[in-house]
Amino acid sequence: MRIRRFSGFRAYALLLAATGILTGTYTLILAAGIPLLFVLTAAVATTPAIDDAVTVTRELTPETPAPGESIAVTLTVENTGTSTIPDLRVVDGVPPEIGVTDGSPRSGGALRPGDQYTVTYTIRADRGSYSFEPVTLRARNTNGTRLAETTKTADGIDRFECRVTIEDIPVQQTTAYAGQLATDSGGPGVEFHATREYRPGDPVKRLDWRSYAKTGELATIEFREQHAAHITVLIDSRRAAHTAADRNAPTGATLSAYAATIALEVLINEGHEVSLGALGVADPETDRHPPAWAAAEEGRSFVPHATAICNAAATSTTDESHTAPGSATTDDPTADNTPPGASVADGGVAWNRTRSLVPTGAQVILCSPVTDAPITDLVESLRADGHAVTILSPATTPATIGGRITGMQRAVRLESLRLLGTTVIDWESEDSLRNALTRLTGMGR
């Protein structure tokens, strides 16, 4: 493409030359050569070749990020041609669904043959698959009178997927006979409990051979039995939980659903009885009023039912509810903090139904950003019912004045929950999902 940058210089050259001739001023005639030189330079200039002379390579770190995790993008641009490109501008094709959180996908500079430069920036995406658009290249010659523009598909990574898998956290191996809760009764296990008289049929490996060597009488060793715990995982997916630190970050409800999904799989693999509930979400299979519930008694249908509930909890929001905390007060327990069709989660019907669904004696893992006061009422009620409660709370407050105020309010709520005897894991945005879940699933080990 030709840019008529110096087309007006022709008129200047003619004007100076004509004035010099009419007045007999040789200085003006010589001065007419200056704009004429620019015109001649533009006329003989060539367009930079970039179609086959430039290669682009894209790298992502990590290549398979967790939802909400920062992704470092490195774009390497190399001049593989034989001539210098005086001015090369590059714009990476960032997926339109996400935004850049640090740096810029735009860069430019001069490239000699064999030279390269890199463009680095950071993005953050929600759960899903994303594809990069082609990279836009634009080159100009030295005086800017020729422009070459093209798009090129980068080598390397052109698409990625944000997902959470069981490999994201370490899973301890457990036996088929010992659970995680120690009891006061004797039997098979790993911790010494007592000895008793030998009974015919007792396993040989449990005989107390030391006692036999001393007294000549057989005795059997009893270990402290370990039973599998019944654990209820609750996801806070009410409207108040659908807040995010910025427009490119997952909401607190979405992060809570991710954490619950992995915690659920780990607990099942460790032999626990698990039930799952999602606050503020109607059951995706039965369309019953919130909370959506999958009971351990469902057997083989539990896993697909629980998966459907987790997906519904992660995505059941509207654009208008995907707002940053601090933009509106969420501490009003009378506010409508539930999605359309849900019960008002202010300690009324939804809370009572939740309490009735949690099995007697079950431990509760609550995944919630704790963005409003009603959630603390639920925890207090569960504690009063005799349930041990552990809270994994993703922080979703933005770095704004309103966000700081909201963050202080959230910190007060978390401290009040600790005073209730609740174990609180504050999942900060800088902390990885792996670390937060390791602390969650490592409780009591």
C-alpha cells in the first residue's frame, strides 16, 4: 500500500522553482530541490516484504491453566528474510471473550535479518476453551511512504482450555478398610488401642507375640478403628456470591464451584460418604427449589447429579449480576441476593431446608466468598446443629476504594466465623487453586 505522505511537496517544489525563476533568485531555485528530493525518494521506495519474511511463535505459561489463574503469553516475532524491516508493528489476536490484565499485546520496532523481539502480556480467563485470532502485522519503510499489512497464524499455541482436574492437587492413597475418622472402639486400623484375650479366628498378624513370649498366653491387639466420615459440600451460588474482582475474573460462585468439584472427587476417592448442595440454585435435574441437592444415597447416579449441580452453580448468573463487589452494598440481609426463582436466602425457607438436608453428624465444607451477612447466619445455625464446618472462601474484592471497604467487611465476617469455632481457609487471589485445595483436603490429616 502506498501512502501519499509527500504528495504536497510537489507543489512546494514547483512554487519555489517558479518564484526563483521569476525573481532571478538562485537560492529559491536550489531550495526547490529539497521537497523534490522527498518526492523522488517516495517514488522509488519499495514496500517491506513481511508475508514470507516474518515468523510468529506464541507460548503460554501455563499451557493448561486453572480458571482464574494468570496466564503469561509470550509472542516471539522473527525476521527470517534478507532485508531489514525499519518499522514492524505487531498486535496479537487475544480471544475476544477475555481481556488483558497486565502488559499489552501490541508492540513494534525495527528488525534486521535474523533478529527477533518478544511481546509479553498477561491474561486471565474463566472456565472454557478459548482460541487466539490471527496476529496482525503492519510494516512501513524508512520514510513511511509504503505500508504492508497482513495477518498470520502464530506457530505454537493457538488455543487453550481453562479447566480443573484431579491432578491439580495431591491425593493420598487410602485402604478399603480404614476411613479418616478415628473412633473409641477397637478393631482393624493403624493406631494401637488395647489388647484382649485371644479368640479363635483372630488374624495371626494381630497376635501380641511379645506378651506370648513373656506369659505364654495368646493375646490379640486391637487398633483404633477408623470410619469413613459423612461430609456435606455446600456451594454458595446465590446472587450475592456472583461477584468478581474484575470483568475478566471468575465470580466467587464460580470459584466456589470449581473448588467443590475437586474436593468432591478427592473425598469420594478417600472413601467418605459425600453429599452436595448448592445454595441459590434450583436442581438442574428435578427443577426443585434451592438448594440443589445430591444425596449420598443416590448411589451410582450421585456423581452425574453432583456434576450437573456444580456446573449449574458455576454458571447460573446473568451479566448484570456479574459485578465487582463494592459497587453496591451486599450486606443488607433483606436484599434480593438470589437468582430469579430461588428462595430468599436470609435465614428463612432456603436456610431451613438446607439444615434439614444435611445429615446428622456430618461435617460441612462450605465454599463461599462470604460476601454478605446471611451466610454467617447459616454457618451459625449449622454449628448449633452440631456440625463441624470448614469454609473455603475465595477473595473476590477488587483493588478499588469500594473494594477495600468490602474486603474489610468480609474480613470481619471471616473473623466472626472463626470465633464460632469454624475452620476458615481464606483463598486469596494470589494463591493458586492447588494450594487452597491442598489446605482444604488436608484438614485433619
